[in-house]
Amino acid sequence: MPPKAARLNPDALSSSSETQLRSRPKLLKQSLHLTTLWCLQCFRTSLRDWDSGMPFEPNCWIDTAAPKLCRRCSTTHGKCDSLPRGIRGHGFELMALLEFAKQFWANDEGGFGRVDGADFLWTNEVIEDMSHAINDLCTAFDNLVKTHGKAHMLTGNPSDASHAQYVLYGEAKTVYSAWCNAREHMISSNSTYTSDLPRKYASRATEHLRLRVGEEAYTHWAVAICAFHNASKSAFEDDQENDQESDLTSFDEVFPLELPEL
Ligand SMILES: [Zn+2]
Ligand SMILES: [Zn+2]
């Protein structure tokens, strides 16, 4: 190890240490899966292309060497929109439900999906019903995002806008940012952490901004959560009727979200 003065002052490093530093790669080039910070473009594309053979998850990757846009949006030279800050908590609610729903795609090899000759643990009917439930849930979530964006004038592409539109877009962003700041007090800071992923995401949902009851698109999203709850509850109850040996687990103990009041 070089003397302390040399460690603090890079100019004082010996020439061999300098060569070692120069030859070291600046940043490891790799692709990372954005499991919760996925972009809206990848979310929509993944939903459209989902064949329900595997659990649904947004397929959004980012290269560490060029992390400005995700890999897909870099290729398409399109927009790469993240979830607006004012509804990020609802994004975690969606993630909690998608993680919870993965169990319906569990196979008898301990993995997910019908791969390498493995069979699903749940019936095809349950998987089909849950595929519809996930499609409906994700569509409702996308409607929430679009309605929220329109309500706060966050839509549009500033790169093709006229100067006047560009100024308006900038003003809308500033007003939106102030709107979000004024709501920060609504966020709970005493959530508990757990290694159970659906519950962890449910807890994260309380740490980010969400809409208030009655605000634009809130009711539609709340109804979608309840409909998803009912669809997965039916699947659990049907399974327990068929399996005499299974414990009668209370479904509401395993469902990760508190149901919204309608
Ligand atoms: Zn993406
Ligand atoms: Zn993107």
C-alpha cells in the first residue's frame, strides 16, 4: 500500500500504480434488469407480447455503460418514460400484486412456467383466469398513468414541440413538482421491511406518493385491485376444494395489499 500522502494525492502515486489504475475498466459493462424502475414503454411492450407461459414482468434492461435510456428505448430512439412521481406508490402496489401472482405459474421442478418438461402446480383454468386478471390489472394501471399524465399535462414529447409548447411543458413540470412536494407529508415513514417480496413492495407503496380517494382515475385503479383480489381468491378457494389435504389458509392473510375502500 502506498504511503498515506500518496493515497490522498493521486499525483504522488508511483508510475506502476498509475499504470494499474489506467488499465482498470472505468465501469463494468453489464445489463441490469430494472425490476421496479422499469420504463412505461417496456411495460406496455411486455404486456402486449406476454404469452402467459411465464409469470408477467416488465422486461426492461439498462446497460451500465450508458444508463440514460433503457436498452430497448436506446435502440428505438424513442422516449423512455419512468412512472410519474405522484403515483409511484401505485407502481409498487402493482409490483406487489404481480409478485404475489407469480405463485400461480409455479411448476413441479421448483421454478416457474412449463419449461423442460415441468408441469404447472395449478390447473390450466386457474392460470388462464389469472392471465386475464393480470391483463385487466395492468390495463387499469396504464389507464391510471395516462389519466394522471393528462391531468397534470405531462404528456407530449418536448423534443418535437414548438417553442411555445416547450415552455408550457416546462411550466407544467415545475407545477407538477411543486404539487408532489406539497404531498410528501402523506408518506408514511414507519413501514416495516420483510424479505417476502410481495409484502416488501406493499410496504414500499406506502413510502411513495399515491392518489387520494376521489382523484382522477383513483376509483378505476381501486376497483382493479379489488377485482384482482377476487380473481385470485377464487383460484385459492377452488384449489382448496380440490385438495382435501391442504391447510385452509385464510386468503386475506396471504394477499399482500390492504384492499382500498370503495
Ligand atoms: Zn425499458
Ligand atoms: Zn425505456
